[in-house]
Amino acid sequence: MKILCIIQARMGSERLRGKVMKEVLGKPMITYTLDRTLKSRYIDQVVLATSDKDTEDPMVKYLTEHGYNVFRGDENNVLSRYVEAEKVYGGDIIMRITGDCPLIDPVVIDEVITYFLAHDLDYVRVDVPDSFIRGFDVEIFTKEALERVYEISKGISGESPYKEHVTLYMYRHPEEFCVGTFRGSELYDRDYRLCVDTTEDFELVTKIYEHFRDAFVSGKDVIHFLDEHPELAGINQGIEQKHV
């Protein structure tokens, strides 16, 4: 059984262009997401999946030169991008992470994988934002569930949120898939925002890394730090998450 993690990222973010290549302590932000994911004890392989547009070339060039796996596919049909990436790299179980989570926690990743393996489920999501901080988001699903959704999407003409958002169909159709939710402990139940979608988000993440000077600082240490410095946590508190 192989666990494949596909991290999706692109340069054309609407609210903060080129955010994944913005530098934090001299390194592109996307490398933090990749390197922290690679710390997982259970993931067998990690690949970044981006679009085939020319605008992604600087990111692709940097990552391939530094030894990361990169797959390029359809910009808008992210679902097909995942399916094609899985065909190239192989995986019985697929984990989905977005590239704008530079503080993704390998401990949480492994807890989610353990939960998924212990239950007979098609799909599991971390309970963001109800009992988990946004920025620790991970989803995990079977290869069969991914392929089922892809086949369903072929019957939908034109653009569809189910093609753009890989797991949306699974999440919205629990009558068709065995869906689980991984809930956080009291520690993770905070109104913090650790994903990067805006200038304010990037400022907060930068200040966190400038404080710790550790690319692998634990999620728990970050939470305790923000608990002690509410003025920092407030930097991006007014940012509203985009809705599907």
C-alpha cells in the first residue's frame, strides 16, 4: 500500500500573486510546505502538482533543480491534474495539501493518516475551522474515490466547482462516499489563521519563522507562541476565507 501526497500550488493566486515563491528567511514559501510534509513517517512520496501555464515556469525550475517531484497538468481542472499525477507516481491512498500552508504539521498529517487507516472510509478531512486552525488542513482519500469522482465529473459539461475543488464532491455527497472528519483537541481549537492568501497572512507566517528560526517548528509551539502574543495573531484576524 502506497501513500502519495499531492500538494497543489500555482503562481497565479488571485489575492497574493506569486505567493508560493515569496521568500521566508531566504527560502521560497512553498519549500516549507514540501519539507514539512516530507517529515511525515507514513507518506511514501510527495509531489507538487501545478498547472502547465508558462507562469509556473520559475517555480517548476526552482523545485526540480532542488530535487522535488513536480507534475504539471490542467490549470482549471485540478481534479484531472490529481488523477494524472496519481497515474504517473502511483498511490493507493492520496493525501491532498495546498501549497499555501507553510506551517503544515507532520504530526497532524500522521494522526490523520492513522485515523484514516483505522476506519473503513473513502475520505477524511481535518475539521477546519471548527476544531482545527486553518493552515493545518489536510484531506485523505482512496485512489478509488478519486477515480469515481473523476468519472462523475466527465458527465458535467463546462466549468464546475467539482473539477476545480478535488474533494468537494466527496464532501457534499456523504450518501455516496464513506466520509469522516478528524477533529482537533482543545489545543488546536483556536481562531488563528496560518494559511497564506493575503499580505497579512504572509506577514504573520514570516514573523513566526523569524522568531523560531526553525523550518520544522512544531504546530504546538506555534500555537503557544500565538497564545502568548495575541497582537501577532491579530495581524490577519480580519481576513475572510474565500468560499466555494
